[in-house]
Amino acid sequence: MSSIEPPVDVSGTVFEEGAEEIAHSYAVALLNVAESGDEAELVLDELDEFVTDIFQHQPAFARLLSGGISDQQRRDQLLVSTFEGRAHPTLLKFLRVLNRRDRLGLLPLVARTARAIWDRQNNRIPVTIRSAVPLDADQRALLQDRLVSLAGGATPMITEEVRPELIGGLVVQIGDQLYDASIRNQLRRMHEVLLRSRAGELRSRLDLVVD
């Protein structure tokens, strides 16, 4: 089995220069181990859930893991007592490796990087659909057909988000491309057109005064 530790010296903090390269090294190391056991999808899903549950929903606990507890051994004990038997053994081992290197604060970046690498390897592309209200089955079916063509042959991996502030319409992000067909965006563009029109009218009046 491949080593779950990256073959580089990665001591330091998440804020230092080169954090993305460091996260990439950890992501590759995790994927190598997970793929060797044919469990990459399962481990990545659990890693995503861990990041969401801890770093987004329990920030106080995340701060403890990321350095709020200065003693490395105490953090390790906390990881084991909290997640042993609940998290996948490969994921728990990975968390303990990050702890030994004082790298738990890098976990959200590692998770995003590992997911991106895995998606590229499997010809998948992340798609985020934001709507003012939840989509119904007919809307999903229509979007699915359209997204397949927009994704250029890659398999769209769809995440839906409800954003009431959009008012209506959709915002679709496919990889790095953003398609904003929300009513909020239409209103913003109308407002910009109106401002430009008023600015142009003011300039015309000033020109007449000067002349």
C-alpha cells in the first residue's frame, strides 16, 4: 500500500506561501492510498462531510483541531476518541498524519484539491446550480440534458443550492464558467443601463452648456 504521508517536508502553517502546493501533495498521497484499496469515492465523500460538519458547522471544534490545542498528542487523542469507529480508517489515519505535521488547518484546501484531482481523472466536472427555490423533477431533467452538452462530454457532478436572494431564474457554474440567468442579475444589468443612460444625458447637457 502507498504511504499516506507526502514525500516532502511540509511543516508550517496554512497561511504560508506555497499552501496550495502543500495541499496538493497531501491530496495526492491520500488518493494514492484510497485508490489502492478501491475506496477513493468513499473516502472523499467522508472527507467532504468532515470538512462541512467540522469546519463550517462547528468552527470552535475546528479551531481546537487547527491549533487551539497546542499539544499535538492531546489533539491526536481527541481525534481518536471522537472519530474512531465513526470515520473510515483511511480517513482517520490521514487526519492523524495531518495532526503530526500540524496541518489540520489545511484540511478544507486538501479536500477541495483531492476532489478536483479525482474528478479530472474520471472526466467529471463540478456543476453548481443556484436557484431562488428548490428545483422540481422536470426542471432537473431539462437541466441535466443541457448540462451534458455544456460540459463538453464530461460527466456533470451537480450540486444544488437554494439562494432566495436571486429572486428567480438560475445561476449555473460549470467548472470555471458562470452562467447567470437570475432575475437579480437582470435587475442589476437594467440598473447599470439606466445609470449609463443618465450619465450620457448629463454629459450631453454639460456639452450644450459649454458650447
